[in-house]
Amino acid sequence: MDSARKRANLLLLGAAFIWGVAFVAQRQAMRHLPPLTFNAARLLLGALVLLPFLAKSGRRPAGVAVAGRAETVRASVILGLVMFAAASFQQFGIVSTTAGKAGFITSMYVVFVPVVGAFIGHRVGRWAWVGVALATAGLYLLSARGVMKLAPGDGLVLLCAVCWTAHVLLVGRFVARVPAVRMAFGQFTTAAVLSVIGALIFDHVQWADVRAVTWPIVYSGVFSIGVAFTLQVAGQKNARPTDAAIIMSMESVFAALGGGLLLGERLGARELAGCAAILAGAIVAQRDPSGSPQPAEEAPRA
């Protein structure tokens, strides 16, 4: 594996760690705030975090094509719409389903990404499929409880997983030409504006409720949104979509560890076996030496 891919995988692993710990913050925040208000607050904060970095974000080495303003806006709006849908489905779904089911169903994008990618022309090697199988089994052991019945909340979270699948593939398509920080800022701003509009129409929140979850909002906005999604965009420059999905699915492992350390939740033998399977899947997937991610200009048009 070349150094660029190793660095990309580390960036994606960092994003997965931040997202995993963010499940603790999200659980705390949902006790006080409705989903749209929480999403609006953290997305706005995430966009503000990137403001100081916008000025230098469009610079590229000589000979490297840079997207024009229209293409940057187009990519930002498309990704922002998908992000708004995914975040909304997830937060509304968590209200009426268990955290374990929500974690498992959300992470199903680890299966959806290579399946959809194979249909649109991405190269998916045999070891990547082995990694997908191991990661999927691990996610089930780690998060699922009893019979997987599709309750209303589960259906919403499943729609969230479909949206994250589209997001991973779209980022892989746009990131080769659109500056990462500008694209991240644009998608956060788009999703934040939509969340604010929805919150103003549907939510009724007291300022005391917002103050009660200041730190969960700060963590979710600064780290989960501002830092982690930017790491995802930067990491996917040199990571294959299937590899990216498997590595980012490790957020379930970090969520379990965060719950144990911060909320006193214990991991049994089944959960530990799930963590081991997910780690094995992420490692096995990297054994496939075939090719690098398709450049955006060569990716099939949707």
C-alpha cells in the first residue's frame, strides 16, 4: 500500500473515531432538543469552524485542475442536500428505535457502497468483499439485539444509511476537482440552512434546553461536523470507496468504547467479538492491491 493510501486511511480512521464518540453526545442532546434544532446548531457550528481556512483552500499545485465556482457550488449543494436528509433521518429514527439497532442499520452503508459502486463501474476486489462480509458480521454482533424487525424508526435509519451511501460515493466523485475545505464548508452550510428552516417551522425550543446540551452541541459541531467530515473529504482523495466505507464503519467500535468509558455501558463477549470482526474486516480489505480510486473525471456520470 502506498504512502498516500496509508495517510488517507488514517484520516478516515480519525473521522470514524470522532463520529463514534459523537454517538454519546447525540444521545445526551436528544434528551433536551428536537432533531432539527440539534442538527441546525451543530451544522452551523461546523461551518463556522471552517471559515478561517477558506481563503487558502482553493490553492493547488501547478498543473492540477481546480473546479470553478459554479462546480464548487453545485457539489456543495448536492452534498448538503444528501447530508441534510441523512442527518434528519438518523435523528428522527433514533427517537423511536434502540441505539443498538440504529448503529447497525446506519452502518449498513459499508455493504451498500461496494454493491452500488460495482454497478456504476468502480473496481471492487475480492479482499474488499471479504472485508465487507467480516465488517457486516461484526456490526451485527456489536449492535443488533434479537430479531431485526423494521419498526418505523428502523425504516428512517435505513433511509439514513442509503443517504450516507450516496454521500460516500458523491464525495469520491467530486473531491478530485473541488477544494476539500470549500466543499466541506458548502455542504455544511447547505444542510444547516435547511435544518434551520425546518426547525423554525416545526420545533418549539426554550433557550434553557439549548444551554442544557451546550457541550454535546460543541463536540458535535466542532469535531463531528467541522473536523470529521473534513477528514472524510480529505481522506477520500486517495482512498477507494469500498475501503473508505469499511474504515468509516468502525465508528460503531468507537461508539461502543465511548459508551463504556463515558456512560458506563459494558461490552459482553458478543460485542467484543463484533469489534474484533470489524477490525479484521478493515485490515483484510487493505490486502487488495488492485488499482487506486477512480479519478473524478473518469467516474461514470449519474
